[in-house]
Amino acid sequence: MFKKILIANRGEVAVRIHRTCREMGIATVAVHSEADTSALHVKLATESVCIGAAASKSSYLNIPALLSAAELTDAEAIHPGYGFLAENAKFAEITQKLGFTFIGPKPEHIALMGDKIEAIAYAKQCGLPTIPGSGRAISSVEEALAEAETIGYPIITKAAAGGGGKGMKVAHSAQALRTALHVAQTEAKANFGDDRVYLEKFLETPRHIEVQVLCDSHGNVSILGERDCSLQRRHQKIIEETPSPALTDSQRETLFQTVTAACQKMGYLGAGTFEFLYEKGQFYFIEMNTRLQVEHPVTEMVTGIDIVSEQIRIAAGEKLRYLHNFIHPRGHSIECRINAEDPETFIPSPGKVTEYFAPGGPGVRVDSALYPGYSVPPYYDSTVAKLIVWGQTREEAVMRLRRALEEFVVSGIKTNIPLHRKLAATNAFHQGHYTIHSLEKYLKEGHL
């Protein structure tokens, strides 16, 4: 087992990884920008290294600086967390070439799944169902219009090199597609340095279902259940839960068998998530995330499995301790992403936290890097905490979530906690009746 791991990230995920490492008896190295000198992950780590200025490109995206920090501190392995370089195949490859262990998938799998067009093509080869689409990058309006006639409107454009809603535009007509294609290409180029986009049929009422997998170097595959991540704003997940209130046991088992076969065909290694859209009884593969997911705690709550610990053990060459047939999820878990932003305008709200009180009690977990007096910097993602609850039933989990949200206090900055309170109180959420378009619809119609 590793004696020291460098955590190539910041904020709540860096704190999350540190805690598991310390429970495993592993020393941690925190890296930080000049803006994060007083961050909690820096305070908790065994040792820390400043790797650059506040801007991400000068620090958390600075591969030479990260690897120099690992060499300087004699770290044996690097955990990338999520975001930043977590799905950068070049980073994973260089890390390994320099003799460090990359706690994540093989570089070739990161590269394959990082290109959405190639990922979908490969998914088809692995037997996964996919949404009707172009199957290739679209370079001209004429090409897009011709493909749209075959696929059928409405159409959605997607960036080949990224996700998170960037480059995603919906068109219900040929005229709208002309504009959507230009905007999508421009947005994709600005965010990913790659203007390639492809087309897919736009589903009207889908849910977003993802499957968590763990795969070791000995050929073992474990499925840790599914998560329902349908409540989204601008294609960014807001609330996630497991199990999905929309699926039957037979649908789950069929989906899990399909994903298991895909993992075995790939020879996948580490933690990963297969993401699907689900509509009218049909699943459609959309992408695979080759990293730890933001919403992984809900899976941990129902399975009792520490996914970060398993990532580390897999990277160290150990066999999976939990095989699929022996994993029996119990109860229901829900997660709310707490962002430092105005709950109505969604404008980021960095600044000094004057008061911080995290909820507690049975079945309540909070992952956060906040503390009173901490100043949230304006340079990074706005997620500052995650509230996760567990209940024996979904009804109990929903009521516990409402109670925990009432207790959660963050002062000095604005957060989206008021939005979560309103959303958790709706009948649609209580009944589990929602799709990926529901939250946007509620906001547009003024229901929240």
C-alpha cells in the first residue's frame, strides 16, 4: 500500500480524499494556489506545496508544477479527484511515465471516453444502446441539416471534447439549427479548444440515470448500483439520489448486466460511471466519466463502501473486496450540491464566510471545505458543500433532507440552499416524478 499520496485538487473533494487516506494510514500532500493558502484541505494535509498563482492554468492545471510537488515530497501516487486534470489522459500518462501511480483509469480509456464521438461509437461496439445521432463531427450547416432530416427534430448539438452543458443547444427547426450549430461550435472552441460538435435526437422527457462501477486489474467488475441525476440546471446536476424512483428491479438488473459486459470488453480499471438517458422504458448511453463522481456519496451511503478507498486499493494492485453479487444496497440516499451563488440569479457569490453551521443527526453527512472566517475565492467552481442524507425509505430520506436543509446555515455569502428548500418541498420531488427538464421548467414558470 502507498505511504504518501498527493491530492491534485482543492476544496471539498480534496478534503474528502484526505480523510480516507488518513483512515488508511496514508500521509497526504495538499497542493494549493496562492489563493488557497488558508483552505481547509491545506490545513488538514500532512504537508502542502504552493504550486502557482490563483488562476487554474497557473496552479491546478499546471502539470509540471503538480509533478514537481510530487517529486519534492516523495509522494508515490497522485489522486486527481474530479474536475481540473481528473480526465486528462496526458496528465495520467506523464504521471505514470515518471514513476508515480495515477489513481484512476488507464490513460487510453480516459482519452477514448474524453472524445464523446469516439465514446459513443465504442459504446455501440460494447453492446450499449445509444441515441440516434450523426455519429460523427458536423462541420457545416448543410451537413447538419441533412443529418437532421434523417434523425428528426428536435435536435441537440453536443461538444465532442467536453460536457457540463457546454456546446449543447436544442433546435426544433432547420432555421434554429443553423444558429444552434454556430453557437455550439463557438462555445465548444472557447471551453475545450476543440470546435467539433455532433448531433443527437433531443429526448423530450428523459431521466438521467448513471451506473457506478469499480474494476480491478484482476478482471473483476463490481456494480454499485445506479444514481438518478435528473434534476439539473443548464445540464449541471443539482440533486442526485439512489436508487432511482423510476426504475424496476428487472430494469436495473438488465442495465447492470449490459454495463458489466462493457467493462469486461474494455478491460476497464478503477472507478467509472456510465451515464444514460432513460425514456419510455429505454436506456441510451450518452457518455462515461472516467473518474470519481461529485455524487459518489449517495452510493456510499446505501452500500457502505468507501469508493475512494477502493480507488486507492485498485491502484495499488489489490483485488476488489466487494463483488457485485455480494453488494446489497440498503435504504435510500439523496444529495444536494450547495453552491456559492445567488439562489435566484445564479450569479457566483464568493466572499468571507461569517457563520457556518452544518446539519447533523441520524443519516446526515456533509462534505465541505467551509469554516467560519474562510474566504471563498472567485476563481474556481462554485460548489462549496454537499449535503447527503440517508433513510430506510425514500419518504424518510426526503423528510430528513427537508429537516437538514432547514438546519444548514452559511452566512456572509449567498448559497443555493433556499432553492434546495423550495425544490425539496414540491410534490413532484416528493413523489419522484421529474425529468432532466423539470427544474428548468419550474424556474421558467416561477414555481420556485
